[in-house]
Amino acid sequence: MTYEHHDYDVLIIGAGGAGLRAAIEAKQRGLSVGILTKSLLGKAHTVMAEGGMAAAMGNVYPEDNWMVHFRDTMRGGKYLNNYRMAELHAKESPARVLELEQWGALFDRTKDGKILQRDFGGHRYARLAHVGDRTGLELIRTLQQKVVSMGTDVFMEVKVLRLVHDADGRVAGCVAYRRQTGEFITFGAKAVILATGGAGKSWKFTSNSWEGTGDGHAMALWAGANLIDMECIQFHPTGMVWPLSVRGLLVTEGVRGDGGVLRNSEGKRFMFDYVAPMFRAETAESEEEADKWYYDHTAGRRPPELLPRDEVARAINAEVKAGRGTPHGGVYLDIATRRPAEFIRRRLPSMYHQFMELAGVDITTEAMEIGPTCHYIMGGVQVEADTAATAARGLFAAGEVAGGMHGANRLGGNSLSDLVVFGKRAGEGAAQYIAAGDVAGPMNAHQVEAAVAEALAPFDREAGENPYDIQRDLQEMMQANVGIIRTQSELEDAAIQLDAFTERVKNIKVKGPRAYNPGWNLATDLPAMITVCKAVTIGATLRKESRGGHTREDYPGADPEFAKFNFAHSTDGGNWDSDIVTKESALLAMPEELKVLLEEAK
Amino acid sequence: MAEVTMRVWRGDANGGDFESYSVTQNEGEVVLDVIHRIQATDAPDLACRWNCKAGKCGSCAAEINGKPQLMCMTRMDTLPEGPVTVTPMKTFPIIRDLVTDVSFNFAQAEKVPALLPPPMPEDGYRMYQEDVTRGQEFRKCIECFMCQDVCHVIRDHEGNKQHYAGPRFFIRYAELEMHPLDTNDRRDLIREEMGLGYCNITKCCTEVCPEHIKITDNAIIPLKERVVDAHYDPVAWLGRKIRRRTKRSADDAAVQPAP
């Protein structure tokens, strides 16, 4: 069959912060660039980021520098990070933030006209450049407008089904379909950059949109790359819990950065009871001490509400379990009694509207009810830090789809900066790869045809299952068995159930036409969702310890032996449900001069 | 729990009609929840756009009981009793069901001359909060395109799309024209090709804006004054000449030390 076809030097899958930043870089290097997005341009999940982007610019606290940021990131990640990524990120994020202003971004300002920075969990100093609580919107709009002004080809509402190799096994492009017409379309490229974001849509209570189905994670695995740290899933401590229809919707950490505190049903600021030993030296011991810190970081130590997200989420979970939760099964997040109404409305305008319009709660007079929500996957495609290259030749990955940068737990604010630091590096990496000359030949037509046939199969079946039923059951199963607290028996059960889900996906029946059919689109998402869930479950079963975003009820402590490697998953690349093979992949050895930074700060 | 009748427009460019669905409605739900329930049960192929379900991405605009609104931010319990009608945005061509072809807006975006700032000093630009606050108001725009949908210059006169940018892009032009670092001049373009003069300030755009941006008062009217003054007023013409010179030296302004 012949399909609509386009060729580019660099093909970028995903149009969030990482994809757009990669496109700018490749374009500036004179390469032809095509961007593919499942949605309209400017709607990617980056838009949901609220609090800010972390960069040690030192505008508020001149003591801040890349070394402190590096140390905070490694500690937050419980030392499972790819140290080189954390190092590059800490060094380069200030420049990446500043350049956004050349392209039109308008961040909030300090009194002397610099970019204002706010406090967030796990960051020693106020470090997050921000625009109120809509920083992600500012980031994506700025990059989008830059990309458009450069005359880049953007294919909107195009869903990629599979990466395709050339005869020598190099990644040579992809096969996709246009959602608006249902017609297939193929893209050839010398280099492909995955920037597809996360995978949180496989959990019931999630802050992720429908797009977070882990397509990029799965396609990379199928194409010969490795996935690491898949068991490390971030449950953000503060998602809405009521009304049920918005359960999981994000409440920015900026609420706590700006003075909000967590209370249980008895009105107690319970976080003081949950300070892990590794954070005790730098965390306040009393409310009085903590409250001084907001105004002067030298007058007191950090409030425990601003511990890294994994710590806070576990504490909330424990309070609810102990019967000290709110009527709807969360805890209270209170800023109303702590800051003036005008301050709250100016600093947190979206939160104000979100609660007012969706829950009928005025956050300037009432406490919010919140609880943990599936938010971010630290795990992802294993990449080379400097170039974003994966194990599959010609394939690069940046942003949430890449693994390693955040270790076992990501600090708030480190995601937006990750997108632009490694988006740029992926663009560079792809350009260098192309310049070296050993690039892919024509795409393997058999792979294209196989992907097309697989996508169309659900139309041809006489009878079968509604994909929405499978998605709902999958979300419930993952929430119950592979959620915030895990245990061996539930994980084993999850593995069995995932095999059953695999069979159900092979029996999907799609009704209606091919043009803009969300049921069909979901049918094409499910193989990726299930593949990712399998990798997560395998990793969670093997990691018999608790670390960052992976908590085992049956192994509650961290085990230093598990801090020496990542679990790396691969497949033989046959069918989407081919067996996943898991190996231990040793962590990069950290140079002495960086080790010292971690030692000094302990 | 209650039952509600949803009358949803189904069809494509060739035509269509309303289809009625009787669906469960739970406490606190928004229109998008109920549309999703229809997809998950009766009509898995019901086409609608959505992403964030939090009023932040602007994907799920539709006309609910005839009024353009975000489906994710419209609570069912705020609507009058009886059947709820959901139709696609009227101003844009239908693709399928609630999904419209909004490419007009992306074509307009391509015509916007980009920000042209002076070279960046090594430690970044200096801008003051009072100088960026207005621009930040316009940058709250989530591109739901409901202002474009409701603007009768294009809603009632398809042909005007050829030479009219619409409210979304007037706030974009206003933002750039008011940007403290910008040295580009788009005034002739805005007047001659973007059709600012067609807007007769009925404020329909401001009324539907889910971000509560004062599109007419804070963007369109100041933009009209700026463009018209520059064109007709000889004093303003002279002023423009001088301002242009000032703009050229914006480089110096940007690196002024903080007071």
C-alpha cells in the first residue's frame, strides 16, 4: 500500500516542552524538522504544569548555585539518578530559562527586575522561575510561538503507532494515522526524537490527561531501546479528592511553597511526625521555626510540608489510613488561615478558580481537601546524558519519556527545566548523529504493513469488547495493585491480570468510522498502556525495598544494594506483547568532585 | 445520582442531527464527564476534543445550550433543568460531531511577526512587574478559540476570515506591542491586514473568555487607539518617528541597572 509520506532530517514525536525545544535546536542547526502531536499544538500536558521551573539563578537567594541544585536533585531522587543528567540539568537550566525571555516569555519579577523564584519541596533555596501558577502554559506558548515563527512543519492530531527500522535495524521513521480522517501516514527521518511525555493514564486517580498513555515508552521498547526505573512513579501529594469527577486533578505544590500547610481531621500539622532521618538536619522541628523560614531562610529550617513529594504523599496516605482523614478521604491543605485573600488570589489564581468553579470551595476562606494522585513517571527510556541517544540507533528521547534524570523521585519544578535542558540536548544529539553520516536508509515496508494491519483489526472483528471497558478495568487494577503502596502478593496478581488484559486487547471491537473516532484511538493506545504497566509491575516486583516513588509495604526500608543499579527492560521487538526481559544495569560511577558535593551537604 | 437527557449534535461536513442520550449524572460532575460517559457506554465513536479536564488547555470548547463554554468547567448542576444541548462551535467547519476545524486560528498564528528583542545581556533582561502585568494578562489565554467562535465579524460572515485576525490574535498583537523588550512595529499590519477596524466593540469575546481576560477593554481598544493615532494624527505620526528612535535604543533600556 502507498500512504501519504513525508521525509525530514529530524522527526519529533510529541509537541510538549521537550519536543518543541528539540525542534528549535534542530531547526537552528539548519535541519528540516517535522513535529507530530496527538492533539492540537499547544495542548500538550506541559500546559498543566503549575508551580514553576527550577534553575539555580540565585535571583532571590544569591547563595544558590548549580552545585546545591545538583545535590538537592540527587537527594530527592534517592541517589538512583543518572548523575550526569542531574549535573547537566543543574548547570544548564539557568541559561534555558533566560533564553525563553528572548522568545517572549514573561515571568514574574523581583523588585530589581529579575526573574522571581519561588520555594518548592526539596529545593534548599527559592529556585522556581514562574508565572503565578500557570508556568507550564507560559513555557508551552513561548516555545510554540518560537517554533511557528521559524516555519516548522507541525502535524496536529496525528497519532504514531510504531517506529519503523531500516534494513540494518536503525530507526528510520514511523507509521501513524491522521485522527481527523483516519488515514494512515508515514514519516521517514534520519533521526527520531521521542518527546511523548508520561504514562499516568493507566491509573484511576491521575493528574494526567488522556494523552498520558506511555506511547513513547512502549514504542521505544518495541524499537530496541531500554526502559529503566519504571517502578518509580510519582504520586503527587496534593490532588483534588472531591467532587469525584475531578479526583486526581492537580493542586500545585506552590500552595505549600507560598505558606500552605497540611492538617489532619484533628487540625494537627502532622508533617512534623513524618520527617525521615536523611532530612532531619534541615527540617524545622516546630511550627514556630517553620513559619519563620518563609520570610527568611536563615531564621529557621524548612517546613516539613516542603519535603520531597514521595515523603509527603506517604505521610498523607498514612494519616488517612489511621482514620485522621477528611470526609472524602484526603487531608486538609490550608492556606486560607495563613495568608491574606488578596495574596492567595494573586499568587495562585488558577487554584482559586479551579476550586471555586469545580468544587464550590473558596480557598481564601476554606481549607482544600487533597490526597495523592498519580502524576509523573520517573522511569523511562534509558539515554546517554549528553546526547539523549537511546540504545536504538537513530532514536533519541527527552522529557518525561526519558529515564534517569530524576532517579527514584522527581523534585517539583525539575520537570519543566528537564524539558528544555534535554530537549535542546536531544536536538543537538540528533544533529551530531546526522552529521556523522551513518543514518538510516528506507523504512522496512513489512513493519509499516504490520502496524497498519494491527491498527485496523478491531474494525474487522465480528464481535468483541469495548475498549473503554478495558481501560476502566486496567485503571482500577493498577490503582489497587500497583499504586502508592505495594506488596508482593498484589504485584504478582497484577502480573497475572496484565496477561489477561493482553488477551482482551486482542479482542477489541471498534464501532463507527475511522475519522475522529475516540474509541478506535483508545484501541490503539491500549497496547502501549499495557506494555508500560507490565514494565512497571516487573520493576516493582523486583525492587524489594522502598525508595522514592516506589514504596513496598513488605520492604519498608531502603536497601543500599538496590542503589547500585537500575532495572532495565527490553524486548526482542517482535509483537507488542513480546516478553519483556529485565536486567540490572549498573549506575554510572560518579566522579569524586561530585561525590564530595553530596557528602558535604549531608 | 440523577438521569439527564443529553442532546448531542452528531454528524460531519455533509450534515447531521441531534441524538439524544439518557445518562447518569453524579454530584459535582461537569458536562465533559457526562460526554465521557456517553463515549464509554452508548457511543464510543462520539468525537470530542479534550486534554487537561481542568480548564487549562482550552481543548473542549463547545456550545452548551447554545452558549460557548468549556465542557470541563461547566458543572451540570449550574444548567437549567431539562435536556442539555451540546453542539460544536458554530464559526468553524465541522470535522465530526463536536470536533471542528480550527486551522483558521493556526494560520493566523503563522502571520504574527515575532517578538524582536535587543540582544540579551549575559545575566538576562531587566523588566519590572508593573511593565509585564498587562502582557501576562493576555498570556493567560488558553487558546480555546471561543472568542473567535462568538465574534460576529466571522461568525456571521465567513468571508471576513480572509482579512480579520479575531480577538484571540488582537490580544496577541496587543501583548507584543506592549512588550517591554519588543522593537518590532506591527501597527500597519494590524490595521491593513488583520482587520482591527472591523471590530465594533460589542464585547462578546470578553464575555465568553474562560480566563476572564478583558479582551475588549485592555487589548482591542488600546490597540485601536494606538493604530489609529499612528495613522491619522500628525502629532502621533511625529511621536511615532521619535518613539521608533527610542525603540532602537531599547538595548540600552534593557540593561539599565535596577533603581
